[in-house]
Amino acid sequence: MSSTSLKGRPRIVSFRVDASEYEELTKVCVASGAQSVSELARNSVYDLLHRTKVDGDAGIIMCLRTLDQTIKDLRSEIKQIVSSRRAKR
């Protein structure tokens, strides 16, 4: 992210996740080498924006569909993990 990383970050973008989703995000941070959930989210959005600039409107639609499916898949996986942990108790 070159020079933008050196500048201050005056804007805040936030979204809410539940405890199990946050736990999964922290695992992804470790696996991806991100230093924080914020860095992971920022890099993911940056990648998404970069791809859409390259691909134009068709790329935006494709990226949004991919993102939507990824979110659905993650929710499903999180629910399975939570269910299996509850079953073990």
C-alpha cells in the first residue's frame, strides 16, 4: 500500500461481528500474516478496490458477487464451528 501507509488514516470504517466471527477473523489474521483485524480488513478492501479499478463495472459486479458468496460461506463455517463446540459441551 506504499505511500498511503505512511500517511495518517483520518477516516474510520467499521462493522460489527459477533464473538465467534471475531475469533475466526483473528485466526485468519494469524494465517495471513496480518498484524491486526483492522489491517486484514483494510488490505482486503484495498485488494477489492484495486481489482475493480482494473476490471471496470463488470469487475465490480463480479467482486461483489464473490464477496457476497465468501461472506455466506464464512457464516456457514462459523455456524458449523459454533454448533460443534456447543455439542461438545
